Amino acid sequence: MKILIAINYVDYCIENKRIAQDLCISSLKKYEKEVSLASINFVDDIIDLDFKVIKKLKRDCQKEIGNNRRLPYIKELLDICSNIECDVFGYINSDVLINDDFLNDLDNFNKEIDACIFYKKDIKINGDKIDIVNEYPHGQDGFFFNRKWWISNRDFYPSNLILGETEWDTCYNSITQKISNCLIKRSLLHIDHERIWSLDSRGAINNKIIWDLVKNSYGLPLYNPENVKK
């Protein structure tokens, strides 16, 4: 089975974000013989990576709706991934670490599994030691899909959800749980940092409007990794 893991590399100037992203990339590269890796970016992004970079993102929310940050749209990113030869593909945030548990969960994809929703644990890194500081944080940092299933079902997902703004993951969680046979796992490790969500940017308002529509159509996500039906 061919698995593609995608990120959206950011040329961070803020030190703690840059360090977290570097650690994420290091954890990914440990598995590059087992999976394909790619960063999906805008054509003029500055990228410092030694694995595949695909500069095909075109939609820029700063230009389209006047958002205060240049951010991509998650569906466009996933559509680009779905055009790459693979069986399973997905996106993870670039401040999370992967490990054997995560790869084992991806290996559980089979003909009966359409998607996997990945929650995380918050961690701090002290030298070579990883300390878990929150076992059960909210939010999802990764979504993976059977490629053929995504191509057949992509129209269920809104086109205008902005990656990196509030509620995009909640929308994907709700829709995916409702329409797919999915795995729900907590096997990503998120490097703990202060979360400052802007809820009044144009991008955040855009996503909250979409979330209200998704919630009315699909409801709240029913399950998390701790209460999912076995």
C-alpha cells in the first residue's frame, strides 16, 4: 500500500514555530522509506526541504477575501494530493510528530476503511525525553483518506475552508464521521505551545460561517478516540 503524507511547510520567522516544524520534519524523515512525503505550497513560497515540494496551490485567502494572513484552502491541498499516485493520502499539521503508532494506524486502512481522523496528545520535549502534558486535547491535526474514496466523495467537503483558521478541522471531523467508515485515533504528538486563535479575522469568520452550515447538515462530531465504537 502506497501512503502519502503531506504538510504545508511555512517559512516561519517565529522561533518556537520554526523549531516545532523542524522537529516534525525530522520525525517524518525517519519514515521516508516506508511512506511518500510532500509539502504542498504556493509557487513563490520559500522552502527549505529535501523531500518533494509541490508548488501548485493557487487559491490565496488573503487575495480572495482580504484575510490578514496568506493561507491556503484545505480542499485544494487535498485535491492536489489525490492527483499523486498512492492508495492513501492525507495532511498533518507541521507542528506534530509521527511515530510507529501513527504508521501502524495508517497501515490499518483496508477495503472497508475510507478515512482516518487523527487527534493528538500535547507534549513537551526535554532533551531526548518526551513528556505528555495533555492526554486529551481538542482538535484534529491530521486527516487521511482512501484515494479512490476521496475522489468519489470530495463534493461533500466545502471548497472554501481555510487551513490554519478556526473550525476547519471540526468541519472535516463532522463530515467524515457522518459519511465514511472511518478510524478515529489519537496517535499524533503535538508540541505544546500557546494557542492564540484569531476569531475575528476574515478567515476565521469565513470558517465559522461554513461550520454553522456543516453543523446544521451533519451535526456535531459524535465520537472521539476515547468514546468511539470498537
